[in-house]
Amino acid sequence: MNAVSAVHPDAARATVIETRNLGKIYSEGTEAEVVALKNVELRIHRGEFVAIMGPSGSGKSTLMNLIGCLDQPSTGAYLCDGVDIALLDAEERAVLRRDKIGFVFQGFNLLPRMSALENVAMPMAYANVPRDERLQRAHVAMAAVGLATREHHRPSELSGGQQQRVAIARALINRPPILLADEPTGALDSKTGEEILALFKQLQVEDHTVVLITHDPDVAQHCDRIFVMRDGELHEQEANA
């Protein structure tokens, strides 16, 4: 099977991620040409918790970059929350990325000189949200991830799990419908990783769509559906109960 057309059983739910014959080729037409993605067809509905697995070099990071509007496909189409990315210019893609997608990374990517509260509030500055409103919303977001008492701590004063919770609060601060998490438990011990995965499950209950990029099958088992990237091709592995 070269591609997957994955449809959630509740077909009436809004589709927030849809790819059609998506392909990505680097250095096309040269001796260094690399076909990173081949004819990927994927449909994810609002409120799903989906894992995309694969070893290094399989194409999963390339797919995440395309879904996250950090890169553009060589072939095919990508619709993000119903919007065809090909119809947008660079500035419009940046606005869509800001409003529709939250990112969580393995390395947390927090600014060391800022407090946790300031890190969470930072993305709203790019949306021209007034400072008082930014801090108030960040306060609510910190409480939502269980860190109300750690608002004024800097990242170096927080545990790895607490830093990841701050990163999740920051990713959600602009209230995006899609959350992309790239190896979010990779730098955490197993107990803390389980706590972060439980937080993702709670976000799913609140109707967020969570896409988890991972190499760990145990982590993927927490998701509703699992996809595996192999040599740039996407395969659905199983549907979890």
C-alpha cells in the first residue's frame, strides 16, 4: 500500500487535517535528489488523538513540517482546517500557523531569561494582544496545566515535566484547533511522560486535535489511531479501542 486514506468513523466531524497525494522532494532534478514523501493521503478530524511513527529518515518530520505549514509540498495538496495552503502567500501562511496550530517539541524550546508565565504569554504578542490580556490568559493557561504556583519560575528552576507543561500551555495560548507534538516525552522519564500523555488526552476531551510524532510504540498506544512512515509512505497500523 503506497498511501492511506484514513477516515474517522464519525465522518460528520469537521476535517482539520487533509492531505491529497502529498509529496516532498528535496534537491529535485539534481544528483542529490531525495524523495522524502510519496503520495501521502491523510484525513484527521477534530478531536482525534493520532500518532505518526517512524524511524529517523522515514519522512515523519517532513510530514510534520508540511502539516505545521513550516514547509510547502512539492506535489499534491494540504488543507488545514479547510484552507488550501497553496492559495496563501507567506504572510497568510504565517497567520494561519499562528492561529490554527500549536507546537510542542522534545526540547521544550523555552526562553531561559523569561519566567514561565512570560514564555506562555509570548505568542500572543505576535497577535497584538494587549499585555494585560496576555498575562491574564497566560495565568489561566498555567493553571490549566497544573502550574499556577510556578508562574514566576524560570525554566532552569522547573523540572523537565514542568517545562513541558509550560510548553504545552504556550502552544495552546492562541487557542489553536491543532496541536502538533514532536517527541514530547522523549526527554522525560516514563512516569512524567505518562503525565504529559494524560494531559494530551484531556486536551482531546476538550476537542483539540492532537498529532503526536514519535518513534516509541508504547507512546503511540495512547493514541486513537497509529500511522507508520516507511520510506516516505504512510501506512495505517491499527485503530486502538
